[in-house]
Amino acid sequence: MFSGRVSHALDSKNRVTIPARWRRTEADEFFVMPDPTETFLRVMPPAQFRAVADQVANDPAVTPKDRAIFKRHFYSGSVQVFSDKQGRMLVPDDFCEKLALKGELMFVGVQDTFEVWNKQRWEAANGTEKSIYTRVAELAGL
């Protein structure tokens, strides 16, 4: 489970250290892709990556045509990455440009995935989403 948030810097080679508590082995494998709104980088372990594809494949509400379009974008828009011995992953150049990933980044745990944000975008989103979190937290009895 991925929880919490951590700030780490992207180096000049577009490598960033994955938080130690989120690493499993010496060379973890992940699939990375911009979220559908192209606001942040979504990072998924292989099992979660497969689970998303399986969910869409088995959802009767998704038409075969829509499923084919989803698969095309889902697989072509993702990149498989591996962490090195220092726990760093290489973020593809085009994702860094598209998502304004540079300097200090925010790693945000989201249960079975995690997100990597431009720090300023994270702070802005976190501020605007606070009222939604508070409302749902109250419904959950928190």
C-alpha cells in the first residue's frame, strides 16, 4: 500500500528517488503514464497495471469499440520503468515536459498506486480539493 507524501528532487538526467518505504526489491518495476487530465504522473506496479486493463476488459458497460480505444491509449501512453540500485526511476523526457516535472517533485501515495506531481501543481490541487476531502471524510465518519 502506498500512503503518505514525500518530496524528492528530479536530477539532471530525469531520475528521481522512489520513497524507500514504497520500494520492494533492489530493482522494482513500474508502469508510468500521465493521468488522463495530464496533470501528474501515475505510477503503477505491474499487478495494478494489469488489474486496470482487466477491469476495463470485463466491464459490460464498456463497448468493444470503446474498449479498443481505451487499450490503444492506455498501452501506448504508458512506459515500463525499473528502479536502479539507489531506488531511482528514470522519468521519460516527454512526460517531464508534458507534466512540468522538474526540480522538487511530490510523491503522493494513493493506496495501490502513487502519483508524482510538480510541487506547485500539487500545492494548488491540494488546496482546491480540501473541501471535497472534508465532505467525503465526514461521510466516512472521520
